[in-house]
Amino acid sequence: MTLDFIQKSALSCGFNLCGSASCREKTEHKKFLQNYLDNSYNAGLGYLERNFEKRLDPRLLIPGAKSIIVCAVSHNNMAWKEQKNSNYKIASYALAKDYHISIKKMLNELLTILKSENPEIKARVFVDTAPILEKAWAVEAGLGWIGKNSLLITPEFGSFINLGEIVLDIELEEYSEPYINSHCGNCTRCIDNCPNSAIRAPKIVDARRCISRLTVERNVGDCEADYPTHDWLFGCDMCQCVCPFNEKAKTYTNIEFAPVIEPTKLSTQYIESMNNDDFIEIFKDTPMNQKR
Ligand code: B12
Ligand code: SF4
Ligand code: SF4
């Protein structure tokens, strides 16, 4: 199974980018993860404290793991531009159907294709919730670099993407070249424009101050005294809106990632005119419906 075959198959399943890497311990991330936890930047998100060693090494999470395929898909619907003047902003990813469900389905389709080439493969698919350093693996799989906002930035699709992985029990014929450059240079726009100064240093986000954490995660224990959520209703895209690499980024191509409502409609007036039933009807398939 060549890398080219895997990448083409991933695109046929609706992904925009795909790469592969050999599983190993991410030793270079250890002190940063430890420092993050020591400073309580995880804001009481207990799952980030658990599985410390497994998070650094997928072979401890999935015994027998040899390789990892990392896929990315764009959800860039330009909501971040359309909502600039709205008093009720919703993060771009949250306007599309829940990516956990869409990506898992796409990864399973990809795995079926890979198994048709090699029926012996044993593998597991992951999206977001497992103790895997998804962005770090995306860098190793050649997809892009980690920006000062701590997010993966890809040259073609910017940072408005979501990630998913397949971890396999076989070595692959070839692996992607890791992405070694960072193109942030002297830019500090994300740091300067974060409404709560949550980016304490390049690549280090204090989740206690992060609006995404404050609006998405229900349990808001251990958040520094009452940081405001500004105009954000759900999630926050501010450190991506200002990033020059999103200015020229391509928009979503996979219809599964189309917004459930046109971002142009999301005016202050429109949102204020919605009742509870309207809200549930429109957003029931999105990550905002946390009852699913
Ligand atoms: C926990 C989490 C959150 C938390 C905490 C975020 C944080 N930065 O701490 C909260 C709820 C706040 C959050 C918010 C968001 N998230 Co989030 N989140 C995660 C999750 C589940 C784990 C991330 C993690 O490991 N955090 C632990 C800390 C320690 O890791 P870290 O912040 O990346 O820190 C690393 C760097 O600091 C690095 N480092 C720092 N300096 C240096 C220097 C060197 C030399 C090296 C080698 C490393 C290094 O070391 C640390 C360990 O790797 C991942 C999914 C996953 N399993 O990976 C999604 C994920 C990162 N989130 C995602 C998204 C989309 C978001 C939001 C944009 C959503 C939104 N619009 O509201 C925001 C963005 C906030 C931000 N600027 O980071 C996407 C990212 C897509 C992308 N382009 O990168 C992911 C990958 C989910 C997915 N599958 O698509 N998130
Ligand atoms: S998501 Fe918002 S609050 Fe969190 S670091 Fe980015 S700009 Fe700051
Ligand atoms: S805004 Fe500037 S510093 Fe921040 S991630 Fe984008 S290029 Fe890097």
C-alpha cells in the first residue's frame, strides 16, 4: 500500500489532506505537556491529566500500534468573516454537522478501502476524544505546522480544519515527510487579538481563559475569575480570524461540512428573534446539541 494510494483513498472519502507517520513516543512534547498541567492551563479538564504516558505514545494506548494515518477536513464556511459585526458569534466548526460523527464515518470508509488491499490489518479510528496529540501527529504526517495560537495550520486550507486518525498494527511502505517549517515568523496577531489574553506564550493556551473552553465545556470549574465570553455564544474563532493564513485559505469542499444555516443570516437581529424551538430545530445536528 503506497502513501499515494492512501492519500488518494482519503480524498475519495471526503478528506482534504492526509499523511502518515510511524508510531513513536513524542518525547519532544513531554516537557510542554507537563508544564501545561503544572500551570493548571487545562482548566480542570480532567481527561487531559489522565493517560499522560499514553498521550505521548500511541503504542501504549493501542498495543501493537505501528503506524498512524492522519486526515484533515476543512470546515471553513467564512462564518468568521460574516459574523464580524454580530453580537452573537458561533465558531465556524459548530455551524456544521458534528464533525465527530462525520469524520468517524469517513475514517471507517477509508479503513474499509485499506482492508480491501490488506485484509489482515487491525486498526482503530479516532476523532478528538482519545488521548492522542492529534496536532503533533498531523505535523509529523506532513500536513502543516503548529501556529502560535497552538492550532495546526495547513498551507492550503489554513487552520479551519478538523483532524482524525487511523492507528494501524502494520508498518506502512512509506511515511510522509514531517512538516519542519513554521511560517508564523514575527507575526503575533493571534496572541495580540485573543480577547482574554489566553495565549500566554507562543503555542501555549491557558484554557481557564479560553472562550472556547468557557462556552463549549459544560463544567466550568477551575476557570480563572469570571473571564468574559465577549460576543461568542459557542466556541471562539478569534485567534483564527486574525491569522493571515486563513485569509487565503480554501473553503470547505465536503458538503458534510457545509453550515446548517447560511452564516450571512446570523445577524444579531436574527438570533434575537429565534425562540428555543427554532434554535433546537436549526442546530440539532451540530456540536451545539450536547444531548446527542
Ligand atoms: C483539550 C482541547 C481543547 C481545549 C484546550 C485547548 C488547549 N490548547 O489547551 C479547549 C476546549 C480550550 C479547546 C479549544 C479549541 N479547540 Co480543541 N482540542 C482539544 C483536544 C481534545 C486536546 C488538545 C491537547 O492535547 N491539549 C493539551 C495541551 C497540552 O496541548 P496543546 O495546547 O496542543 O499544547 C502543546 C503545545 O503547547 C506543544 N508545544 C508548545 N511549545 C512547543 C515547542 C516545541 C518545540 C514543541 C515540540 C511542542 C511545543 O506542546 C503541547 C503538547 O503537545 C484536541 C484533540 C486531540 N485529541 O488532540 C482538540 C483540538 C486541538 N481542538 C480543535 C479545535 C478546532 C479547537 C477550537 C478552534 C474550537 C473553537 N473554534 O472554539 C478551539 C481553539 C483554542 C486554541 N487556540 O487552542 C482541533 C484543532 C484543529 C487545528 N486546526 O489544529 C482539535 C485537534 C480537535 C479535532 N480533532 O479537530 N480545545
Ligand atoms: S479560541 Fe478565543 S479565547 Fe481561546 S485562545 Fe483563541 S482567541 Fe483566545
Ligand atoms: S496569527 Fe500569526 S502568529 Fe498566530 S498562528 Fe497565525 S501566522 Fe502564526
